Amino acid sequence: MSAVASAEANREVVQAIYDAAATGDFACVQSLLADDIVLLESDSHPTPGRSEGKPAVLAAMGRLVEVLRTTEVRVHEILADGPERVAALIDAIGTDSTGQPYSMPVVELFLVRDGQVVEIRPFYYDTVRLRALVGVV
């Protein structure tokens, strides 16, 4: 497979994850995650740390939705170049601790191998503000 075809296939994997999550098709999301996937959240994030393996990553994703009170993820662009790396430019949309809506720009970096995501590294625009919005001190 050419580098261009590989990059496009990887971009489609990431797009499929966002599409499936938006429609509640979590079986599809799970099928696109490698068994040994790693999720890395920064130390300043409301739910920091490293989650390893599909069960741990799925549990961490569930905690994220709960803590951040996520109501939507708006995908602006998905960029892929090279054999494994994909970047998604998104807005995480939710409600703050008082019930007011918020939106936070996020870049999520994905490592994709053999049609499955093996690593996710999200970078939130302002984790200090995000922590305050969701009431995590």
C-alpha cells in the first residue's frame, strides 16, 4: 500500500470512530481499537493518566464522558500524513458544573496500525479552564 493510501485508510479509521461514537455504535468503536491500545491524558487533565489495554481505555473513555459531561464532539478536520499518524481537530462540547454549555478545542493524535488505533493522545486547549468548568480542583 502506498503512503498516500495508507494515510487515507488511517484517516478513515479515525473518522469511523467519531461517526460510530456519535450514533452510539460502541461495538464499532471497540472493533477499531487494538487490544493493547494506550490512552495518555496529561497530568493537568481532569482525568489524568495512562490507560493500557482495551478494557482500561474503554473505562477511561466512559469516565471522560461522565466527568466532562460531554454532550457532543464536533469534528472539524482529520489530517493524516505518513504511515501511522492521524490528527483530529475537534471541539469537545459539554455542560459545566452549573449546567451551562461549554466548548473546548482539542487536538487528538492517533497512532493507527493495521486498521486499528493503538494510541490516543488528546491535547485540550486549556486544561486549567476545563478543570474549573467541570468542578475538578
